[in-house]
Amino acid sequence: MSEPVLRLEGIEKVYNAGKPNEVRVLRGAELEIAAGEIVALVAPSGAGKSTLLHIAGLLDTPSAGRVAIGGQDMTGRSDRKRTTVRREDVGFVYQFHHLLPEFSALENVMLPQLANGAARGAAKARAMGLLEHVGVGPRAAHRPADMSGGEQQRVAFCRALANAPRLMLADEPTGNLDPATSDQVFAALMGLARETGLAAVIATHNLELAARMDRCVRLEDGLLVPA
Ligand code: ADP
């Protein structure tokens, strides 16, 4: 069997260790995700979803435990190595789009590719293909401020997938949208994920959306349990 795209083993996270304001957020979380698998992460606010996603995406380090991406154990790796793996293998989506306001939708999706060494023509073609796939091709030349919330978030998905990562991590990606828009944007995200065959962890409060994913896990008392 091939290696899981993401493996979390015994992940612990303590903030302010040893101080009066110590917070134990994760207490041995375990997760394995195969290529093509889309997993919902549900938990109340403050349970540690963002902390877990940041650790899985190499933006933060656990207090204990191991993170492996594509079978590569990232424990004790240099910042440089972690940055390379994050840039090439991981795409992040947040509740707010965080697109660069002075660039068009197309440029926002091209930039990560150019930063990764892609040629301009190839970056443009891939960006346009992604934008068309989620139905915002006609908006490619617009800046984020001239797009609706749902369109901005679809562009943010395209940007996250610009470098063809094998893992997508999304933190409440539709949390800021009205229910009808949320539904459309979620469908676009699922379509894009299925098309590219990537593995994804999508944190959401929306149990209806969670039920449309392949599997659902809950963060409870610092552990991941099947939901
Ligand atoms: P969620 O995403 O589920 O809302 P978070 O991962 O943001 O939860 O936070 C989990 C807990 O950890 C919260 O109690 C939060 O206050 C605490 N926390 C998060 N980041 C820090 C930090 N940098 N320092 C101290 N406590 C933190």
C-alpha cells in the first residue's frame, strides 16, 4: 500500500508550557489520510482545529509527536526543508481569502507558481485552467475587491492548488459565506479536489458539508476521534 499523504502520530501541543497560563490543546492526536481522501474536521471553536492544521501544514511544530507528509517524517528537519515541503506539497485555505488586493485573480494564482520557478506562460495557463474549473474564468482580470465573497474564495482555492500540492488544508473555508454561496463554493472546492486527486482536511462547523466528505473526524479533548 502506498504511503499516506499525511500522517500525524501522537501529536501534542502545549502553549505557555510550565507557566500559569499553560494550555494543553492537543494530547496525542492521530490521523492518516490517503491520496484522494477528503476528511472533515469538526470541533467547537477553541478546540484546537487551527493548531492542528498549522502543525499538519508545517507552519508550527508540535510539542511532541510526528508529522509525515508523503512518507517523509518532518521531525527535526531544518526550516529550509520544511519550507520547501510546505511550498511544494501543501496548499492552505483560510476563512478569509487573503488574496493580494493589488493583483488580479489571475495574477494571484500565478504568483505562487512564479515563486516556485514556473515559466510565466505555463503559470498563466495553469492559473486560467484552475479559475475556469471553479467558474471564475470570466473574472480572471478582476481584482479581489471587485469580486463577490464566493468568487474571492474560489480564487483562493485556485491559489492554494496552484503548485499542485498533494495535501490541502482548509480552515473554515466557507465560514464567512451565506448558506447558498457556501454550498456553491464547497461544490467547487470538492470538484477541484476530486479532479486533482489530492488529499484534504477541511475544518468546518457545517455538519451538512461535513457529511458530504469521505470521512469525518472530531477533535475532542485534544484527540481525534471518528465522528
Ligand atoms: P480552533 O481553531 O478550534 O478555534 P485554536 O487552535 O485556534 O482552536 O486554539 C485552541 C486553544 O489554544 C484555544 O484555547 C486558544 O486560546 C489556544 N491558543 C491558540 N494559539 C495560542 C498561542 N499562540 N498561545 C497561547 N494559546 C493559544
